[in-house]
Amino acid sequence: MLHLVEIMLMLPISSAECERAFSAQKRIKSDTRSYLSVERLSDLMLISAEGPEMEEFIPDEVLECGWPTRRGD
């Protein structure tokens, strides 16, 4: 009985977090961007969920870190 209670305490109360993740994926991976790699899609979803608000985002800091270039450039 105690084991069953422990399992129940680990279950999420709602599915809101999961639903937000699927909504973010739908926004990010549209028909025009359907060929995103799994790694890129994962990174964009993480930024969407955990990143700064647009008002707080400072693009200069990102550009100083270096922007990946295509091979052969």
C-alpha cells in the first residue's frame, strides 16, 4: 500500500507543462521549418520555455559569443 502511495505522489497533478511543450513545438516547427534537426528543435524549445522574455533579450550578447557559420564559408 505504501508503494502505491509513493507512486501516486510522483505523478504530475496536471498535464499543463506537457501541453505547453507541445504548443511550443507546434509554433517552432511549422510547415516552412519542417526540416529542423532534432538538436536544433530541442534547443529552440528550451529557449522558448526557459529563455528570457523578448523585452529582456539582448542580441549583442549572443553575437559576441559567436554565431555558427556554415561549412565551407
